[in-house]
Amino acid sequence: MVQDALAQAGYPDRVLVACSGGPDSLALAAVAAYFARRGHVDGHAVAVGAVVVDHQLQPGSAEVAARTAETLAELGLNPVLVRAVDVASSGVGPEAAARDARHAALEAAAAEWDAAAILLGHTMDDQAEQVLLGLARGSGTRSLAGMRPVRGKLLRPFLGLRRADTLEICRAEELDPWHDPSNADPTFARSRTRVEVMPMLEEKLGPGVAESLARTAAILQLDADYLEEAANNTFAQLAERTGTDISLPEAALNELAPAIRFRVIAKAAADVGGQQPSYQRLLAAEALLRRKGSAGPVELAGGVSVYRLSLAQLLDEPGGEAERGGSGVPRGSARCGKLVFRLQKPTRF
């Protein structure tokens, strides 16, 4: 599987394995070490190193990172980098904050060593949990598509393996993996899904639930990719820029299939500097298309306002009469019949 992943990535000549010391990533490191000792994959030269990220969230985390680094060096990986990170309280939740800090450290380590790929040890069980969590949140296609096997520099060659398989690899290689206590901590939704929900589903529905959820993710990845490409092309065709504002013509939006229309609206919000809107906020913004005259603003995540501006409102604005062009039409009237997206400047006191 590692061989296939590297082939899919174009046979990078330098690869880093992200390893926490847990069974999944340690098993991945052991498999990758085989190619490190050979020095090539399918005849393509490759050097394999590793990076251990210490999140500093648990007592003794530095010792765990040091032991893991020692094991990785014994496997033959070189270099072995250890990076300690500070997990910021950014309001996105502890798991998401830790993931953001970890990915930033991995990208920095890859840049430092000029590695073209980073191997991650996520398994089929992780993918199944991801899909279940997306279902629980009421997420859309992209979230339910789970983790991608290849995303930029990130490669996940073990998405076809069960967690039990990685434990078996560790036993076969006589490795003693570290078991993160947070994986059984009911405080975290992912841990509850792993320890309680998945076993219950396997018991009540029969074996094969993880495989079915992972297969669902693979199918939805194809759908999500198609919809994303269609939305990107449509947004590029429709978006009109006036300063930092973006306008989308209502007539063209109304002709779009809803799946594309919602994505185009979300892209406009992101393009002016906002965040991915929630589904409820997208519904509110899309509802402006069915309003007459001026409507809005609808506030979206990240400080973005979207509104429909009518010709009558432009005439009533201060300076509206003075700003008429030679035809007697306000200069801003080009925005009429369009949704306008604007990033609001923060108020200073």
C-alpha cells in the first residue's frame, strides 16, 4: 500500500513519516523503513525520514516523543525530527486545534528537509469514524467523503487497512507501540465514536460496518470532486469584482442546480475573506434570490455580509442623485439584480 501511494504521488525522492508512536503510525513507519533500507521504490530512488510531533497536552509527552524517535532511528529512518508545538485555544475545539498545530509542524518539517510527501497512518477505522462524525453533524458531501488518500503532500496509504492489521504489523516487527489515553477519553466525540458507537454498530448490524462506511466515503469523494470542479468553473464565470466586493448575477444563480448554486455562494463568501458558511446561513443567503427590492444583509461566518441592492435603494442613498451617469442611471446600478458579498471591517472604538 505504501508502494502504491508513492507511485500515485509520482515517486517522491524524499518522504517523511508522521509518527506519534501509536500502533497505526508505528506500523506505517516499519513498512516505510523497508523502502528506506532498499533505497528505492520501483526503481525510483527514495530517502525516508520521520517526524514526531509532541503536542505537549499530556504529562510525559516529551518522553513519549523521545522514545518514539529512538525507535524510528532503529528502524533505519533518517532523519528523525521531533517537533514540540503549542496547541492554541482558537475556539475550534481541542481536537481541531491539535490537528491544525500538528499539520503546520508537519508542513514545516517537510519544507525543512525538502520532502515532497508526508505519510499519515490513518486506517479504515479512522475513515469510518470520520464519516459517522460527519453524519452526526449534518455535514455535506465533502465532509462525508472523509479523508482523501492523497491531499497535496499528505498521503494516507493505510486507509484500506483495519486497526487490527496495524497491531499485527507491530507484533510481527516486535514493536511496542504507545497507546494514547485520549483515544479512550469520553470527553472527545471521536473517542466515544471509537469506543462505544462503532462496536455497538458492529454488534447490532453485523460485521462490515467500517468497510461499508469507508466505501461510502470513497464513492462520495468522486461526487464531491465533480461538484467542486463544476462549482469552481461556474464561480469563475459569474463572479464580478468591484473593489473588494464580489457580485453574482441573480438570473444566472437561479438557473443553476441547487447543489452548484449553494457551492457558488459559499465560494463567493470565502473569496472576499470569510469562512465556510453553515448550511442554515447558506439557506438564508440563497433566500435573498426570492426577495423583491432591497434585501439583507445576511451575515455569514468570518464577517461577510451578503445582500441584494435594488435600484430604488441606490437612488435613496446619500449622493445617489449626484452620482447619476449621463443616462440618468446611478453608477452603482450595475450591482442591481445581483447578490453582493462584502467583508465588513471591524468596528474600532
